[in-house]
Amino acid sequence: MKIFTQTDLKTAARCRAASTTWHVRLSSDEFRRDITLTNIRKHHKVLLQISDQETYCSTESFCLVNCIDGEIVVALMPEELGPRGWWSVISSDCGMVCVRYSTTDFDLRFLVWNPLLRFARQLDDPADTLYRQAVIENAFGYRAGADNYYVVHMSKRHIVDSFLHCNIFNSAEGCWKHRYINDQRLTHLGASSVFHLGKAVWVYWGGRGATIATHVVVLDAEPFF
């Protein structure tokens, strides 16, 4: 297992097909964690976009584009997404992709997916469970020091509600934590988010029609746990 941990992720993924024993051992949570931490600084390929190469909207595959060498890799979509419904990519970090999707109109979920190992973890949408349907924005990222992934989800019962509900998932503990934030200024967070060192960052749009970028909103995810 020490030898496998020192190999790259693609080699480990191929070795899983060699035998049933290797498949079980190389699919364990402990091994995936160890090989990720070992390889995290060895490769510097950056994910530019996730889409279909031709139509930018595929129901069969994601198109992973490498900005270092321009290589385009087609990765089959996780089986959990199914042939119907909709999906949208929240963000990607350290080779993991966070997707928000629905197979029906009332079944909202998150999916944290490793396209190389083809391993996916499903998370229920806390806004759907808590009947807070006015989604503000999401964020996703890896925290090396804490050795876990965070999914940050902002929602309200209604867009004019004074209480913002902040939901944060911690992969190390495998649970959601929920808190209220009473701040009306957070009603117009930008569609794109950045996650770095345990903090989720959005641009706040103000002015007439919410068309002027006026502030940067930073949420520290770690104090929630």
C-alpha cells in the first residue's frame, strides 16, 4: 500500500481493475486520502472549464481542459446524475468537482465527484430539506490544513427575507452545520465564488439594478465546526 500511495492517481485508478482485492483496497477512504495528500503538490495542471467540447451542454460527458498543454479529456458523467433532470458545476478543487443537480423538480442534491477515480459522494441539499428555496450562492473548496472539503450553501425562505441561512458541509465530519446571518446586504452575491484557505469569497453587486461591484464578501467556514 505504501508503494501504491507513491504512484500517481491515474496509475492507481488503472490498478484497481487488476483484481478484486486491489479494487477493494485502492477504493478505501483511507487510501484515497493518503494518495491525494501525497500527490497534491506533484502536479500543476489546472482545470479551465467543464463542458462539452462542441455544444458546451452535454448530457453524457464533461470536457476537462488543461491550460498547461491544452489537452482535452472527456470524462463520463457520474451515474447518479441520470439521463434526465439538470446539473450545474459549482466549482472544482484538487481534482474534485462539486455539482448541484436534480433528477426531478423537487429533488435537489449536491455531488462531490472525482472524475479520475470515478468516485462520487452524494449530499442532500440543506435548503431543500429546510424549505429555504431562494438560493443565493454556493462555494466549494479544499482546506489542506484541516484535511477536508467544504461545501458552502447560502439560502433563504424568500429573497426578501431578513435572515440568510448559511449551510456548510465538512467532509471530514460528514455532516452539515447551519447558522443564521441577519444581514440584508448579502442579497446580491455574485454567481462565481472562490474558496481559499477555508474562506469562501464572493463579489457583492449593488447600485441600481445590482449592476455595480461594490464589495467583496468573505465567509470563514472553519469556525462553524
